[in-house]
Amino acid sequence: MNVQVKIPDEVFNQTNVDAPRRILEVVALAGYKSGQLTITQVKRILGFETRLEVYDFLAKNGVAWVDYSIEDAERERKLLQKILPQ
């Protein structure tokens, strides 16, 4: 899907910002924060090669990309105890 947004030139002429790229980043961030976009979708929208680039992008923009609770860690610890020899 292509979306066109018309913004008056004078809004961005005073800065050195790549306005189309920044708008795309803001949309991707908002979509990820709201749960409407996944890491993979953000990667594709922004044209990143790897998930690590997405993680770096999210971190630089103050977004925690890992939703990993203490309960998740405990569950994985118990699973590892079962499958790895002592």
C-alpha cells in the first residue's frame, strides 16, 4: 500500500531532517508501540536488513523491544534444567 501525505514545504525547509524518512519512522514506532506492527513489519517498512537494526532503532528511540518477564525467565530456566544434564 502506498500512502501520500501532503505537508507544506515550509514545515521542513528550516531543518536538515529527511522528512519522508522521519515520518515513516514515527509511523513505524507508533505502530510497534501500539502492538499493531511486529518487529518483522517494522524491519520491512524501514528497509532494515536485520532484526538487530530494528532493535537498535527502537532502543535509540526509547522503545523497549523485549517483553520478557521474570516468569518467562523462570519458565525457561526450568525447561533448561530438564533438557541439560546436571
